[in-house]
Amino acid sequence: MTTKIVILARGLGTRMRAAASVGLDAAQSAAADAGLKAMIPIDRPFLDYALSSFADAGLREVCLVVGPEHDAIREYYSRVATSRLRIAFAIQEKPVGTADAVLSARDFVGGDSFLVVNSDNYYPTGVIAALRRPPAPALPAFSRDGLIRDGQIPPERISRYALLDIDSAGALRRIVEKPTDDEAAALGQAAVSMNCWLFDERIFEACRRVPKSKRGEHELPLAVQFAIDHLDMRFRAFHADAPVLDLSQRDDIASVAARLRGTRVEL
């Protein structure tokens, strides 16, 4: 089973920077103004809770993909005391997409399998532990009901997430990023991608070769689709009926904080 995880923390935090009529303390406001979602303080940085959960799931080696301007993240995680995790950094020089961010971690990965996750999500420990077990590549297919029932993500936001077209044998056929209303209707109650993956080194070729999206970025979901269509990679999907906390905008901070306060953190 893999012990490595790559955490994508390079995003610009555009939605988090946007103004909102929510009550934040000074430290939370400063982190939100900087777009540093991973560093939003909930007694301690949000990412600490996720890292502790990853350690609980059996992961030991962490690579934080950050931008050259992210001194606060690097300084904090360079000095924080850890007993269960080893934390490294990879620099994505320009914010040109999540596929390019994964490429930035190439040296960290070496020839090993590895997980990739977002830095602004708190994933269930059991799902992460299950994702370590199968051969790469694989992914959890989150049910909409589970995300809505037990999480803090509004249903209207989930409707904008990538949908998964999975065949009867459990293999991913298609990932539909930002589905249109017609695509969503055609896929019915399709499972949802929360950008949580188990990869091996073959994904790097897809990340290098995937064309830019309509947004002008090299995006990881499109790289996965490229790997399926052109590199004959077979992604095993397993059912995950569980919540994921999403800290993507200011309005999320209070609800995420309520869920995490009192959670034990041991890095």
C-alpha cells in the first residue's frame, strides 16, 4: 500500500478572497484575504486536521504543492513538529492547472504509487485508508446523498462538481467536469468526483500531454480522461457514501469549524 500523498495547495483562492457577509476573526480574515485556504485558522490551520487524518489512514510521506509566493505555508510546515509524517514541498511556478501541479511533484513520487487530494477538503479517514489498498489507478466515487446528508456542502454546489460515468465492472469510463444541465440529466444519479485519486507514475505522461482546457489550464480531470482514452489506463472506482468537508469560500468557514473543533490533531 502506498504511503505517499500529494496535496494540491497552489490554487489562487479566488472564491475564498471574494467578499462575503460572514463574521470572521482577524486571523481568519487575513488568511481568507490571502486566498490561503489551507491556512484558515480553526484553532490551528485547517490543513493540520487533514494531515492528521491522512496519518490516521496510514500515510507517512506528504508533498505540498505550493506557489513560489506561498511563504506562510512553507514556513509553518518547515517548523511544525511532526512524529507521524514527513513533509516535503514542490513548487509549481505558475498557476496553470492541477495537472501541471501534479507534474511538479514528480521528483517526490519517484516510481511509487501516490494519492492526490485538494488542500481545501477534509476527506473521511476510512475512504483515504480504502484508497491506499487497491492497485493504482483508483478513486472513490462519492454518492451525492452521502455528501449532502452528512457534509456541509450545499446541494447546489455539488451539482457543479465533476460527475463519474462508471461501467458495470466498476471502471471509470468518463469524467464530466462542470457538467451542463443536459449532461447531468443524462447521467442521472451519477457519483461525484472530489478530486481524490490513487495514481502511479503513468499519470505523469497524461499530465504532460493533456491539452489546455477552455479555461486555458492543464486540468487533472482532463488528464485522467486522456489517460483512459489514449494510454489505456483503467481506473477502478469504489463506492463512498460519506461526507467531505469543503473549505472553498468564506461562507464555509463557520460550518467547517463547527465540524472540526475538538478533533484530535497529531502530525
